[in-house]
Amino acid sequence: MALARNDSGYAGDYGGACSEKDYAPRAHHLRDFIAAQTDDYVLQNWDFEDNESSQEFLNKRVSNVACLYFPAALDERIVLIARLFSILYLTGENLASLDLDDSEDYIGALESAIKGYWSPDESIPAVWMLCGVFDEMRTQDYVVVDDVIETTMAHLRANLLRRGRTTQRHDSRSAFRTFRIGASLISALTPFAMGTDGFE
């Protein structure tokens, strides 16, 4: 199924690295559909360096992660979380190729675009895809999205801090190469996934 940029997708301290073996067999009932749809969306829109890079993304099976974390999520919302996780993984890959100062500028520019301080640059997938995900989340539940955005940016900055700490061990790239989801991000996403306002 071909997906347009604006398609809603229905017509995504740090814990351990995300892997299926860490979870019970239970997963979202649309897992295979959501994973395939998310992969298709990413492959059509992300600017991969080459076929090897796109295949590496597929091999990581990042699109499955949301369905493992949120097995009871609302059907129309799980796809947005799957997209968010995929974009975060790929953004981390981009950050890993930059030095620390440029990485900080990159995150700052992302945050400014997401908060509406400047229009998303259509030539930079990380910008317009993240903005698109959050805009679609707002149409589903505007109450909780600001918290999700703040926690997402904290997630990226925490990875940057973790990378800085590993630089002295000559292992700076691995800080992003291993995709990790923080408990705070899962907590922020849970009200959105379940359709609650966060106060129930």
C-alpha cells in the first residue's frame, strides 16, 4: 500500500535495547500490519544513504517495537507511535554521524520546528516527518501531545549525553546505534496509546 506524507497511517535512564525476547508473547493484534505499513512509509520518505542503510533499518525491526510496548493501544494510534519510534531511531543514526556541537544544533532545530517556531523543511525528513507525527497525534488527543514532545526531545538529549560519556571510551557511535526507549517516554506515550488524558 502506497502511503502519502499526510496519510494518517490507517486508510512507530534508558532501559535495555529493544528486543522481542524481553517481552511476553503478547503484542498488538495489528502488529504485522502496522510494522509493514510503517516500514513502507519510512522507505518511501526517509532519505537513506544507500540500499544497505535501508536494509539495516528493516533488519532492526524497529517498526515492531511499538506493538510490543503497547499491546492494548487503540488501533488508530499505534501506527503513530510506530512511526515515532522509527523516526527516532533514524534520527539517532543521523546524530551519530555528527560531532557533539552539531548534534546539539540539530536537536535544537528539530525542537524549534516541532514547536512551530519555523516551518518544517520538506528537504529534511527528520524534521517534516516528526512534525507530521506530532500534528497527527494532536488531532487524536491534543491534551497529552505536548508532554510527549517534551519527553521525546529529552530522549534525544539523553542519548546525546550518553554519547558524550562514551566518547572518552572511543565508543561514541554505539550510543545511538543501539536503539533504546526510556521509561519516561513510554510513560508519556501511554495516555495517548490508551486514549486516556493522563489523569485517570
